Amino acid sequence: MATRGEVTVFARRSEIDPLLLGAAESAKRYASLAFSEGTRRVYASAWKAFDDFCTEQGLQSLPASGTTLSLWLALLADMGMSPRTLHVRGAAVRAMHVSTRNPDGKPYDSPTDTAEVKLVLKGIRRESARMGQTPEQADPVTADLLRTVAGGIGRGSTMGIRDAAIVLLGFASAMRRGEIAAMRVEHVIPTDKGLLIRIPLSKGDQEGEGQAVAVPMARDPGLCPVRALREWLQILRKENMLEGRVFREITTADRILPDSEGLTPESIGRIVRKRADAVGLEGRITAHSLRAGFATSALLKGAPIPKVRDHLRHTDVATTMRYFRDLERFLDHPGEGLL
């Protein structure tokens, strides 16, 4: 977030007990950890865009009025921004306001709570629905499509071995792109049936209680995520990279970047799209396509919904059922075989 948005719990006055000053710094640090790294990046970008808009128009961004925020959101909607993205933009503005203290030591009132902004957003959603616009969803890369994508990855190079591991693991583990990017070598635990991957923190586990994902061996060696990941880890061991991020940047000379801190979630998405494009796979392919493809394939195969939910680590089975609702319309269809 912008510098002006750092949480200030206490004014820095000499008469304040040093213990309280220390607590103030801790409170500011803890507040900065309330959101994931990815959310902080998105919010920072959105806030900068709002702040720039206000500066250009001679308006006040902090605190902002409901009218100011409404004007910005309406302008973005007219430019074609989806209601879902506008919701994120508004959330960023709200986060800045509630995390910043005014001179009295109280958080600023958020313009997102005003009736004006709520009405504008409601109208934007209704207009979007009337125009037939629906939120863009990632097309699932099902098991059949995965064979095509994985088959198109040449594994004679370091980059090919890495990318094959990312694609196959992304499908079999149904992990989110941020979780794949954050994987560390020490999080991968070999078992006699495959691999167990520890996830210290994720979107569905913001409090950091920890989760684990089981990745079994596949019958087809060319599609086995366990073999693919082991092959990549073997390369890391040869480079004496025995700890740190699993997936790292690779140079144009096909060498692992020595000082790489690891791929970002966005990089994981670009790799998936690149490999899908290489085999002519059509549709909106993102890193989430692998997770959605696993859910779709497992449900079509008849896997128990609770087991699929547990593997996806959904807190609500209704979220898992979203992958199934469109599919079940074709099951036992009364028109099947009529023509």
C-alpha cells in the first residue's frame, strides 16, 4: 500500500512510554500481514490508480467521499471494467481508509460504506447482467486436454523439465498458482505412494494452521506428477539448491538463475498459458484451468464430491459443486439417443 496508508496507532511523542511505541510498531507490522502478498500487490496497484485519478481531477483521495469513489467506479465501468474487478478496486480503497488513522487516532470512514457507492455498484452489476456480460471463467484443462499439453512439452531441457513439473503438479495437486509459486523444497515429503506437499499458508487458510496435499503416482510415466517433480528436484540438488523455492527462473541459456527467489504466481500462469498455446489449445487458459480441470475430470469420473472438496480444500461444498452443475445437465439427459 502507499506510504500514507501505513497504520499509525500512536503519535510519536516523547512522553509516550517506549513500550507503547514498540507496540505501535508491532501493530503496524501485524496489520500489514492481514492480507496475503498477492492481495497486497493488487490493492497497492488499485490504490495508486485511485490516488492518481484524484490527483488529476483535483479531488481528495484520503479520506475520499462517496461521490469521489462513485465517479471513479463509474468511469472504470464505462471503460469496460467488470463488476468483479470493480469490487476489488473498491476493496482496495476501503482497506486504505480503515488501516489509516486520522489525527484523532481513529480510522477514516470508508467511502465504500456510503449509500451512494452501494447504489452505483448495484446499478453497474444490473447493467452488466442486462447486457449479457458474465464474469470470465478459466476454461478447465481436463485430463484429456492435459495429455495434449504435457505431450507438447519437450523435456530435453531444464526449462522443459521445470514446466512439465508445473503443469502436471498443478493438475494433480489442484493447488492454486500462489501455492505452487510458494512451494519450498522442504515442503515436499516423499512417501511410498507418491508425495505429500505441506502448505503453510494459503487462500483457504489465512490463519496459517497448515494444510497438506497428497499427490499420488500416475500409471502413465509421461503424465506422472511425482516423477516429473522428482526429476526437477534432482536438477536442483545437482545445483546444490537444497532449500528455498521449488520453481525458479531459468535463463535464456537454459540455466537456473543463481539468485532467483522463485517464480511469482503470475509467472506460473504465464507458463501454463504458454504451454497451452504451444499445442493450439483454445479458450481462456490460466493457472486456475489446471485446478478446475482436476475438479471437472474427477467429478465426471464419479469421484465422491466430499473427497473432491477435501482435495481442493474448499471450506464449503457449494464451491465444489460449481464445477459440477453445468456437467450434470448432460448426465442421464432425456434427449440422449433420440436422434
